[in-house]
Amino acid sequence: MVFRPSAAILLAIVVLAGCGNGLKTRDKVQEAIVHRLETSSGLDMNSLDVTTTSVRFDKNMAYATVAFHPKGDSSVSSGMVMKYTLEDRGGKWVVVNVADSQGHGMTGHGAASGAPLPPGHPPVNGETQPSHGQPQ
């Protein structure tokens, strides 16, 4: 006896398979991070190159490492690296935590260690940080 699945079952399998992982891409994560920066950071995004250098997915969470450099200058001393934690909320990535390259948290009450934010990083929760000679 040969089992032949109906066309409706095959169609359902194809549709469900196509819907699953569209959100779990580096591009979708970077879109969410850039959107957060554009809407709440005060940074001039036209003067920065923002590159998501790595992303790891775990269930409904994404963990991204992002490098920031002034446009046209990729030297290590002129940029910074931040780590972002994002959560899938209703089919969209939402940034839920930001940390410096050593993992010191930036949300809540500023840096977890009490240290100032990296030069050029936007204020967190209305706190102002020294500009370290960089334009605001």
C-alpha cells in the first residue's frame, strides 16, 4: 500500500516551512539596531558606518556584536564595538539590552560598573556623558 499525501497537506507544509526563519537573519537584526539608534540615540547616523559583525540566535533571542566607525575611517582607535541583545516580539526584533565590548550593561542605570559610556555613545536614560573631544 502506497501513501499519497493530499495536495492540501503538501501546501500546508510548504507554507509553514517558509514562514519560520524569515526573522532570523543578520539583516533583520541590523535593521532593528539601526532603527533603535535612529529613533533614540541622538547619533548622526549619516556620519557612521554601522556593521553587525556577528549574530547568534537562541530561541526568540538574538545576540549581536556591532562595530561603529566614522564613515570612511575603519581604524581600530576611531571606532567602538557594542553588544546588543534583541527579543522577537510579535515578529519584530526589539533591542532589550546594550552592553560595551566587555559586556558591561548600558541599559537600566547606566554602565553596570559605574564607568562612563564609550566616547560617542548616546546618553542612557537621560544621563549625559563627557564628549571626550568628539562632537555631539
